Amino acid sequence: MKNILLIFYKNGNNFKDLNINLSEKPFKCIFVKVEEFKSQGSIFSRFIRNELKSIHLFKILSKRRLVKKLIRKLKSLFENNPYNNDILKRKISGNVEFKKIFEYLEPSDFNFADKEAVKLYNKVRNSVYVEKNFKINGQNLYEINRLEFVKNYYHLLLFIYAVRNLINRLIPSKVFIAKDLGFENILIIKALFRNISVSFELIEPISSRSFFSKRLVNGKFILMLEFMWFWGIWKIINRKSIKLQYLKRIRKKNLILAHYQNFYPSMIQVLKKFENQADEIQNILIVPHKLITHSQISNKIKSLRNSWVLPYFDINYNNYKANYKALAKKVVSSIQRNSLKTSSIDSIIFEKLIKYSFIKMWPQLTISLRYLEFYSYIFEKLKPSVITMLSGNDPIDVLATRIAKNRKIPTIFFQHAIIADTHDYYALEQDYVICSGDIQKEFFLKLGVNREQLRVFGIPLHDELFRKFQDLNNINQIKAKICQKYEINIDDNIILLLTTHYENFIRERIFTTLLPLIEKFKECRFIVKIHPIEDISFYRELAKKYHIEDLLILKEIDLHEIVLSSDVIIGRSTGAQIEAVLLNKPVIDLNFEGVSDYFLLEKFKAVLRVRNISELISAVQKILYDEETRKALQIGRDNYISNCLNKFDGKASKRIKNLIEKVVDN
């Protein structure tokens, strides 16, 4: 037995009374931080970020010193201020080490968790428990939110594997658990340590009663906040933008669900094709609150003929509240019943954890209730000729598709970027599903999509790329412009890291791959281009944490221009890598976890896939200085495009526009 003391914590805000002296015995104390997969911030932070910041008056007021102090004070009431490592070291004398729980994951854990999460979801979905407790107005909210639940089970399994690996490596003699870990995580840790002779202590014990009470109080607070804002103040402020009466009079309507910022580049390509049509179809974009004032989006759409923006707005509060209470009662009352049979792993019975996950997923379920009311109302009032969506599997799109089917409104799905070709829960329910090529068509057929639903049209986002791909003679001019703007020596090789919205610990792992590269390739300049829906502050904080100074972190920049200016492109399963391939640039795919969403890129040898840092350094070296590697990648890119993107011809937007017209006319 090793003399190891483990302390599991999240923020460390429960450590006020923690005093441990390790000098008496040869103990080693390891603080294990259990981070959130994606930090969302408090209710207050999200409200400020998504809603109040969109109001012009608030923008002006928030610059005032007094208002800034008030906001900070309010945030402190809702958020925990974490202890830093120095404070914790001072509280404990002896040998102290700091780790993060996900450092204990093995590459194989990710692949296994990915498959097991889908199996777990299917077991729960087919149970009487779900059929009985999740049906509201004929819609099964569990099925509608399948992507969210699969993701939740995936994270749950990763945490189990990480704790299990930690136990196998360390075999501690004493364990402290901070209550801010969350009830589910505490249950998992206790279950995994059950068969080991170890002393447990819970810092500020928490009961299941207090856990549920806190969640329900939070839920009621959110309900009150939303009612005051969304059903009241927001509607008054934005009443002029809700042109429902005018839109009702339009005869031919294409309703577009545009709920994410990264949908717009692809969508605008299609909207442009409607500008010169004689028999006018009006495109009505349903846009969520937080995007309604996004200047780039609004200005582009307003300048387009035949396009309208309709903000999402909440209606039927009484119906929503009644459904909210009914669902809450069903979920909470069924927690104690022995009615859900799943499976167990490492002495953990999943039944309890899955039931607790329903409470954890409460925000997603209540959002579905709000959209259920909204879409039922809008589809009835506007009576659209067709509904177009760019996600297909997102809970909002699944719900809208099912409501549309009940009302016999046809639906079309086209991809905002190329869809992942690995997940077997990506079955699509829309009447028409647009594919990027013949290989993707076969993939969708395996998922159960009917052949009659499928159309091989290509991806609208790639139409603009095709025009750039046809004429790459001006690359030097593009690079010169970028270098001048950011004060880069034009003769320097540029290594570009493309990020995307993964779990926080994976995003940090991707970012830290730059550290050995910066050390090795001192003659190169390094740039990080972050995904449109990511927050740039996350990466700026990482740059400070790892003391990286000479690094450009960019968000509001043309992706294609920065890709064309770069000599090496690095990323992890992001659609931007495929765009780089289409722009004839050498790409490295980071596959440290052994899971990739785009295995076809590797199959056709269009990218160099690396599984560790040494392979990454070698791959960068080969691309920069080995002509044979560059030629092989060129052949691989050509094979990938001809086999997987055989409709890469700049005409995808036109084909989709023609399909919309045909569906409307029929």
C-alpha cells in the first residue's frame, strides 16, 4: 500500500477548513482536479453574455465603472472563486502534487467510450421507463435530445475510465472528496473505491436530498428569470422585428432554421441563388436571440433579396409552464423507482447515474419544451411550403422535423460543413438529405436513411472554395497581405493550428501540441485560428498559462486566406481541415485519442495522421523539407476529392435552390 492521499476537487472552494499535515508520515498528497468538459459559466454569466450584451443601451452602460463593479458583484454571488495551487500548497505541508483527472485517460478509452455511449443510449431509449416519462404532446424528448444524451453518457464513461486508471496506477491509502464535484461524480468515485481498503472523507458531506433540492431551486430561478426576460422585456424591445402578420401573407415560404453562427457561410451561398428568380420564394430565417444582432449575419442577410430574419420568440407561457411542471414531476418522482434496467461496469450500477443524468440534462429538456411550443405555433401561423435545416441531428432540428411531419410540411437537410463519417447515431429523418458525394451516400444508407431521401448535390460551403481552387495564382498576394497586417516576415514558414469546439481538456491538449513545435521550429511563425463558435479568451488564457508570447490567436479572419497563407495546417477532426485539403494545402490530423470523425481523409492518404508528439514533429519536418511527402499528400488530396467529394464543382448551392423550388411547386 502506497502512502498516497488523494483529494478530488473541482474549484477548491470547500477547502477553507482543510488542514492536513503530511510531515508526520512519508505521505504524498495528490490534488486531482475534476474539470467540467465544457465550462458554461453561471446562470448570470450566460444571461449577460447571450442576452443583455445584444442591447445597445446595455453596451453603453456596461462601460461605466459603477456598472462594471455591480456586474462583478452579482457574478460573485452566483460563481465560486477557485483556490489556486499556491493557496492549496500553503494549507498543506509536505509532498504535494497537482493533477487533472483526464490526464489518466488512455487513448483506447476514447474509442471504447464512444461506442459504449451509443449502446447505453439505445438500451435506455428502448425501455418502458423512457416511453412513460419523456412523452410530452406526443414528442419523445429523450429521442429528440439523443445527441445530448449520447454526449452525456460519453463524458460519464470517460470519467469512470479516468478514475479507474488512477486507482490502478496509484492505489491510495486515503481519499478526500470535495462536495463541489457534483453528486454523480461522488457516486462514481465511491463505487470504484468500494473493493479497495481505503479511508474516505467527504469535505462538507452532501445528501441526495440536498442535491435534488438545489437543482430544483435552480430550475425555478431560471424559470422566473426567463419569464421576466423572454416572455416580457425581450418581446417589447424586439417587437418591430417580429413581422409575423406580413410574413403570413407570403404565399411561397422556405423556412430556414438558422440557430448557429457557423451555419451562415453555407446558408448564404444558397440564399444568393434566389436573388434573380422570377417566381419569388421568400426565405424566412428563424434566428435565436443571441445571433439576432450579430452584425456580419444581419447585414449580409438584409442585403439579400427575398430573405427575411424572424427572431425566435417565446409564446404560450402557460402551456410551457404546465409541461415543465409535468416533466419535472415525472422525472423526480421516478428517480427512486426500480424501473430502469441497464448494465454495470466496474461495480457501478448505471441505473442511478442515468436517472441522475436526467436531472443534469434538465436545461436541454426544458429548451426542447420551449421550442415545442414555438415551432407548433410558427408552423401553424406561417404554414411554410418547405422547411430547410443545416444540422439535421441537433435536438432543435429533430423536434422541428417531427412537428413538420405531423403537419405534412416537407423538410430538407443540407450540411453547413461536411458531416462526420463515423457516428452510427447520425440517422436523419428529413424528407430530403443532401450528400457531399457517393461515398457519403452509402454511409447514410447504412444508417437507415431511405435511398429516395438522398441527393448527391455537394456542400454549398465548398462552392466559394471551388472558385478559389480554380485560380490559386494569387496565393503570394494573399500571403503578402496577411504578413503585412500581422507583421510577419514573408519568407517565414507559417504553421497554422485550427481549433474546434471539443471538451475543454482536449482543446487544451490540442493547444499544448504547439509547445514542442515552437521549441523545435524556431524559424517558423505560429498562428491559432479558432472556430467561429469558440471563445477566444479560452486560448488567450492558455497562452498566458504556458507562457507563449510570440503567438497569433485569431478569430475574425477569413479562414481561406489564412489557410492559403500557411505552409502546414494542423487540427483535430475539424471541417476546416477538409477545406484546407480542397485548397491544396498539406494537413496534419491530431489523433492522440485514437478517435477521428473523418477516417476517409486517412484512408485516401489526404492527410498525415499523428498519434503522439514525436510523430507530430516528424510530420511537420517532412512537410516543410521533404518533397516526396508533399507529392504523396498531393496525390492523396486528389484521390479524396474525386472519391468523396465528387460534386465539388461550385454548383451545390444551385442544385439545392432548384430542389427547394421543386418541392415548393409540388
